[in-house]
Amino acid sequence: QVQLVESGGGLVQAGGSLRLSCAASGRILRITSMGWFRRAPGKQRELVATITSGGVLNYAYSVKGRFTISRDNANNTVYLQMNSLKPEDTAVYYCNTGAVTATMPPAYENYWGQGTQVTVSS
């Protein structure tokens, strides 16, 4: 299967920056879209940003101009650079990817990381 390992969360003051990383490993034939979602306390999980294998980007309106998603296709890694952080960005951030695995026959599945906490203090 596919494992997603996230890193980079933590505590930061408002206006600060953090960079999240997520590396996918396993019996991967091909990674399709990669992205980040978040769940704030008492709220549903929401999309933050996604990037396709061809580099097409999609951002939530609330993070446009502050967050930047990028990916390293050679290493199956996706990044989220978060600048000008606000207290309302506080949430658990989840990495998400679609992958075709080297099974017989090859299979497509959607995978989630375990989440990394981002806390922004005012």
C-alpha cells in the first residue's frame, strides 16, 4: 500500500510561517493529485490546497495569497508553505494523495496521512 508521512507542524505566533511536508512511500506506480486538508476544532474537514501531477493548483479562498503548495514528483513529496498565519488557521492538517499501486492488477486508491497539528497564537 501507500504510507504518507507528514512533518512540519507546530506552534507559531500570528503572522509567522510554517512549512509542512508529506512524503508518500510504498508500492507506487503513479501519484496523481496531492493536497492538504484541515480540520479545525468543531468544524468539518476542508480543502486547503491541491496540486495535480501536471502542476495545476487549487486553493481555498481563505488561504490564497498566503499559502503555497508545491510538489517534488521525483520523491513523491508535497509541501505547503504557510505564511502570514492567522489564529483561524489553527487545525490539524492532513496530507492527501491519489496513487496507483503496483498490485496485480494495478489499483487506484485515495490515501490520507495521520495529520499534523498547526496552532497559531494571537
